[in-house]
Amino acid sequence: MTQPNLTAPIVGNPIVIGIDAGGTMTDTILVDQDGHFKIGKSATTPKNEAEGFLASAEDAADAWGISLESLFSGVNVVLYSGTGMLNTLLSRTGRRLGLITTKGLEDMILMGRGLQAWADYSYADRLHAVTHHHPDPLVPRRRTHGVTERIDQFGDIVLPLYEHEVSAAVKKLIADKVEAICIMTIFSHVNPVHEKRIAEICREEVDKAGADIIVYTSHEVRPVIREQSRLNSVLIEAYATSRGRKQLRGIEDVSKKYGFKYGVQTLLSFGGLTSINHPRLHETMISGPIGGILGAAYVGKLIGNDSLICSDMGGTSFDMGVITRGQTRIENEPLMDRFKLNVPTLHLDTIGAGAGMILKVDPLTKKVSLGPESAGSDPGPICFDRGGTEPTIADCDAILGRLNPHYFLGGKVVLQVEKARRAFQEKCSDILGVGLEEAAEGMIDMLESDANNALRRVISGQGIHPSEFTLLSYGGSGPLHLAGCSRGIGFKDIITFQFAAAFSAFGCTTADFMRRHSVSTQHDIPSRADEATLAAFGAKVTTVWNDLTKAAVDEMIADGHAREKIRTVPFLMMRYTGQLEDVEVMAPLAEVNSADDMRKVIDEFEAVYAKVNHRVSRYGEAGFTITELGLIATADKVKPVLLKRPLGASNPASAHKGVREAYIGGRWHKANLYEMDLLQPGHEVIGPAIIEHPATTLVVHPQDRVHVDEWTLLHYTHA
């Protein structure tokens, strides 16, 4: 595969391998000591992710000019972001679980709060409540047992634990042949004494029975407020991480087979690296798209723009992230397969819109539907010729000449365009009674319209004009549909990349090693608090931070990081008193030792609040509430760098490779073809044109322009 000409001549061997396994493709990036990098790509293999991992790594190794043995024996870090746990949750193939909870909360797992119960329902479905159904619980009611106990919100014991009820419940679960027992009692995040005793009894009974059952407690997995999402977190940790960890260990075994000497790392949902032996592995479940936000933040610093919209379009979904004036929103209760989790996650908005979306036309009503199913990589679109029978957006792109049938994945996959044409005509265009090209472009227009509207919604939620934002478009299908997705919104700038298909993997390698510890709290600070009150709050905050620092640093040291290389930053989750949503605030100082220090913390919250929302929405008169205290510990690693080069001539003749007929805007055009890797700083391409890369394609509509800057970033300008 031809590679992006983004770096200086490569001399040394790679020391970092970053892998991002998406729903359709697995992307690899190799990075050496000086930040030079190369990329590779292969189809994702969900049944055995190690196969796709190895094929993608081999593609990147070929680009570097080394063998797999030389690659793995020389690297210090292998970072893998996969889909094993997510697939386990979606397919409901995890462990057989039992649950012990506070008596009276047995049905909470099914009820799921109103918000969770209606999550991911379309507008049309919400209009018909009679068809509503709850997500299938990970633990059925018959394996859920309530026990008498009660701790109040202050951590005081109201009712003692009835231990005989616990023993009876455990014996029933052992008889039910459960593989793991989860424990969640109300207010255990304040005082876990009852959860600890229940766990002791469970282990005693399991030992007596000679069973092999693992016990999980919610206060160890996620000791924070919100019992519904805390329950979901401990259930998913018990349910899905076993298979996910098995997949990751398969990746590690393959790596060591080829000479890798260390442990494989994976990406946390809040943007750091951790060992695959991380005790809270569910924190890595929503990791793939997170890499794109990390990469966007890196590029934003490079170009001097701190307000960015990140858009990642692959084969299955269209993921959007927002960086507003340098602030990336942390979501404490992300949604995963209609379950609210209590896991801090870089905020993403997602819709079903990708090149693998299956197209359907109702023969009676002629209603067109995009997805929600995706053809994925197996069987994939019809043009892949791997057994797919349903038309997809990718088939439409091939039919309209926007994809080069002999250059997909650098020629490793030859697209069967005629096969796609016949199937699309039979199942779509003939039913609609319109021409083949008109129907195919109409399908693409629908996809791009959905993505365009989604971007508008995301921006409007920030309360900031689109002209302040730069759009970064990436993913294998991002450049292909960039023009339609971004048209008419009015972005300050629109940027894509020569390595767009591997941008999320690139972003993963910009992350540092990280641990994040937090605990719930409830500190209400009056707006006119006196000196003594502020100082007292500060002392409480500092005590918690010191405890969290020790826990996080100890974990980092256990993973092999030297104490002097570990940096710690405390943070708070704050809100104006009476609000429902928190804002994450990085503390401006390590300890709060006085009233003035506490005021600095409050001032930092108000500054962050004004960036994330709008300055006119500040309301200090309401007072301030600290809902969570936390600590982030990090250690550096080598990161990729983009080489800055002087701008040259605007004529891109050196990258020109021919002309091809392409259907754009309702008619066929003779589109100039360019090799993306050969575009140099200063080059300008005027549409209609198609800029090709083995892993992606950028379609330039008539009269639109693409300019290559000094970092070899591609700037798209609408006519």
C-alpha cells in the first residue's frame, strides 16, 4: 500500500504500534522515536480479532519495509482498541450472572429509569408507546435477590444486614450455576460496609460449594452516586469483560509470538492508555471513536484552533465529538446498547450513517430506508464479492464512479461494480421507477443529509456560531462524503487528512498512560460563604485528593512506571446548586489550603462553565455544588509528529494520474484523478476531481477546492 508522504525519511524502527479495530476495518499506525509514522489497514475479524490485528500490522510493516518479527521485537508499546466487549454486550454472549441488592430494588435492573427505558428510541417509535420494550436485562429476575439492609445518604446504618438472607441468596445462585455474582446496595459509594460483608459471605459459600464463581462489588468497580448506572457498570464489568479480556490476551499472545516483550495496552474511554489487566476493564468499552477526539485535539493545537467538530464516518456509524474553546466535554453516564453506564467518557454523538449501511425500498410504499443494519466487513457490500446480497452506500459510490474498483485497499480488493449495479437496479432503482444513477445519488444524498443535520444539531447545542468551529473529517468514508456532509453549515475551516482512514489509530497513539480515580461527594458551597466555610471545604477536598493520589500512583507504579515520571492532576465535577448536569474542572492547584485557594477553584469552574456553555448562563448567586472529586495520574510516551514543510507551487500536476467518469450533482463529469500521497504543501485541486488513497477517497465536487497546507493537511472549500 502506498503511504502518506507526511514525515521525514524514516531511519529507525517503530517503537509504538497503535491499532483501532472498527466495525468494518482495522487500522494500524507505527511510530518511531522521532515521531515518524506509517499506516496499515485490513478487514476487521470480529470472531477472532487477532487475525485482523495481525493482517493490519503486517500491512503497516510492509509500508515501513520490515518483517513482523522485526516490528514486534523492536517496539515498546502495542496499543489495541477493539470491539470484543461491545460485541459481547450486543450479542448477549457474556457470563451467566446473579445479582444481590438491597431489598426493594430487585426490579431496578428492568425498570431502568425512564431515561434509560426510552433511550435510543427514534421519534417514530416514541409516538407508539404500545410497542415500547425494555432492553433485555443482563440478569433475569429469577437470579436477582434482595436482602434486608439499609445505609442512608450520610453513610449511617439504618437497618443492619440480615446475613442469613445473604447466605440463602448465594446458595440459590450457586444452584443456578451462575458464573459471577454482582453486589450493589444503595449508598454503598458512601459506606460500603454492607457490600463488603455480602462479598465475604458470597466467597465463603462459594468456597464451601467448591464452585468457580467471581464476586464483583459496585463500590470497587465504580464508587460514585447514581445507583442505576452504578449497577449497570458492575453488571457489564462482570458480564462482558471476560470475553473482552480474552480477545485482548489473544492480541497479546500473537504479539509475543512475533517477539513483543511487554504487555499490550488498551484505550480508556476518557482518553488514556492502560494495561489489558486493568481491574475496571469496562472503562475501555467505548474506546474506538475516542482516539479521533484525541487526534483532533492534537491537530487543533498544531493549527492554532481550539474549537473543533470531529466527525468520523466509517462503514457503520457517524461519530461526532466537540472541542469547545479548548474544552472537551466529559460525559459521566454514557449510553451503551440502551444501558446507562457510570463511566467517564469523552462525549460523542452517534448516528447510524456509514458506507456499509444497507439500503431497502418497500415495494408497496416505495419508502427508502437507510440501515440501521450495516453490511460490515463480512459479508460486506455487494461490490466486495464476499457474499453480500443487499445494496449499500458503498455500492452506490462504486456505481457512480467515485470509487476506483482496482485501487480499493491498494488493489487488494477488486470491486465488482457490475454485480453491484445489477443488484441495486433490481432492489432499488426499478422499484422507485427512476434511473440507476439518479437513485444511487439519491441514496448518497440521504446519507449526507442525515450527517449534515446531525452536525447542525451538535453545533446548535453549543450555543456558538458554526463560523467559530473547524470541521475535522476522517474515517474511511469521511473524505468520500465530506462535501455533502459539510455543505451549507458555514464552518470556519474544513480539514481532512491523507491518513484519514487511520486517524482514530493515530489519535490513540497521542494518548499517555493514565489512571483516573474518583469518588462521589456532596459539598454545597453558598454563594456568600465566609472565610472559615471556604477553608473548611478546602480541607475536605484536599484530604480526598491525597487519598486518590496514593491509589492512582500505586496502580501506575505497579504497571512499571517510575514515580518521578508520574504526573498527577486533581479534578472536580461541579455545578451551580440546583442544576442537573456537572462540568468537569481541572483544579488550578494541587491542594486547597485556604479560602483564597477555594475561590480559585470556584473561579476556574465558572471559566470552564462559560466555555462549555455560554458566559451569560453563569449563575454564581445560586451557589456551587461539588458532586465528585477525582485524580488523574499520567506518564508520557512517544507520540507521532507531523512535519512542517514550506509551501510550494499550486499546480498539482505531479500528483495527477488520469481522468475518470464520475456522477456528481445529477450528471456525469470527467473528473481529474490525483494520488493523495503525492500531493505536496501548496498544491490546490479544483473539482470535479477525485483524490485517491489506498485506504480512502476524497471526492471534490465541481468548483469546490482542496488546498494542501504546510502540515500536509487537506483544506476543503465549498464554491
